[in-house]
Amino acid sequence: MKRSNRLAWIGAIALAVIILLSLIVAPNNSKINNGSTYNRAADGYGAWYAFMQQQGISIKRWQKPFSDIQPENSPITFLQVSSDPRETELDSQEREWVEKGNTLVILGARARVTEADFSTMQKSPQGNVKIETRRRYRRANSKQVDLGDRFGAVIWKEKYKQGNVIFSTTPYLAANAYQDYLSNFKYLANLVTQKGNTILVDEYIHGYKDADVREKESEGNLSSFFAKTPLFPIFVQVGILLLVLIWAQNRRFGKPVALDIPVINNSEAYIQALAGVLQKADTTNFVVEMIGKQEQLQLQKTLGLGQIPLEHQALINVWMQKTGKSAAELNAVLKLQSRKQPMSERELLSWLGKWRTLREIQK
């Protein structure tokens, strides 16, 4: 085997090992977004949050640690949708907070798997609720069970002095996957509103944090990055690269290669040609759709809403909460990009100017 071929094989093997180690050793944080009201996927709660707003129910996202909840004039109902099953025992801080008359709702409590059917319809005052889990809690008495069957409780309540804790064995009680089962949405809405408390949804456990919290926790600086980054995979990858270099006698430089003659940027030429065609065809819909989508995603990123496009009304509500500004301008640009009638060149320039104004407001 020629030396050049041997080096190519060594490099390919080293690269394959590094990729494999990255997949095995690197931490998996994909589940953290499960149950978030910002999540539009099947396991998210974006649709239920929008449903609550459409019903005129006052509900807020909480993007700070549990310990930062300040007492208010009225009791608070705090909803947590766990990404992973959590124990039913409360810690001392949670217990003290509940005993003051507040309500804690935990979706995704740990319970044993039973012989119950995976998919069942549970009766409730709001209609039949679809439950898809075999997990049941068997320690609750009949007075505590709010939803369940002969195998045990699916949803039950526990009293702590003046407050209550509501547990659910399924974290997907009113997830986006159940939008066709309105009873599920109504049932969870009833659980969190029956006391007439202020309603907060925990987004901190899903990784969403207010700017002051991120600054307080020193996220973004170099020391915090190294403190949270697993160093073992990095050391392994660096070690493999060093071994490859030693094996190849550290010959970093190959044979001299003549400089290539600069070529035309085909991508730029294609974009310019496409722009010319669209201008001659007097077609702005494609441009408006592409630019509008990117501007909305950039706005969501600035507001801390992730990269999944939200419904316009939900985005407007968060915009008003975060900036304190009127929703008129944002509503105007969103309506313009949603209409089917093509824009004139003058309207297009005006629309782009409004997006520029919104970016200035964000700063």
C-alpha cells in the first residue's frame, strides 16, 4: 500500500472513531424540551397554552428557579411538566411553599407499570380523557383519586395543610398530540383553575431562562462553559488526533499545490439571476415568504422562544410581555406576510422597513 493511501486510511479511521465517541459519550439533552409550552412538537404543550389564552384565562410562563417565586396577594398554582418521571415526595422547599395555601401540579410522577391497557378513556366531568400509559399509583385512597381505574390512580391529589399537590402519572395529559381530544385540554385547564389561583407554568426546568437569571448564573462566559462541558470526550478526541499525527510522522505539509484560478461564485450568480426573474415576473410572494420566515425566527431567538415558528397570536403576546410595546406594528407585518395577494414594490419596501423598525425596538 502506498504511503499516501495509508495516511488516507488512517485519517478516515480516526475520524470514524471520533464521530462514534461523540455519539456515545456526549450528553443527550434532546428530552429537556418535552412538555414545554414553547414546544410545537407532539410532546410539547404549545397548543394547550394557546388554548388557555383563547379561553381568556390568565396564565404566565415562569422562567426562573422555583425558589424565586414571590408570595402574592392570591395563592399560586404552579404547573410542572416533567421531561423525566420524578418522585412524588416533595423537598422541604416545595412542601413549605405548598403548605402556605399554594397548589403544585406535577405531570409525570413516577409510578409502577401495571397490567392496565396502554390506551384508555377515563371519565371526567369534562368528558372522556384519553390516557396513554400503563403506569398507575396504588397508594392513593379513593378520596384522593381524581382519575383512575381498578389498577390504580392516574391523577390524584394530596393535601398539605392549606395547600394541595396534584400528581399525574402521564406527562402527556394535554400534549400537542391530543389536540383532537378537547376533553384532555379542558380537564387540565380545570385542574389548574379550580382554585382561582394565579397560574404559572414552569419553563425553567426546560432550559428557558429570563435574561437576569442567565446573567446571575453566569451563562455565556468562558469559565461557565468549561464548568458545564464534559471534558473527557474532548481529551479522547485530542488524544486520537495526536496518535494519528505521531503515526504519520507528523507530516503536516504535503506536496506543493498550485493555486487555483478564482472561479465565479455560482451561488451568488444563481441568487442574482433568480432575483431578476422574480422582479420581471412581478412575483413577490416567494421573497415575502422566505424573508418573513427568517425575520420571525430571528425575532423569536431574540425573545428566547427557540427556532420553531410560533403561531402569530402567541408571538404577539410574548412580544408585548417582553418589550412592553404595542402589538400594532408586529401584527401589521405578520398580516402582510400572510396575505395571498402579491405586494407591489412600494408595499414590499414599506414591509421591509417595518421589520427594520422592529429590530431597532428589540435592541
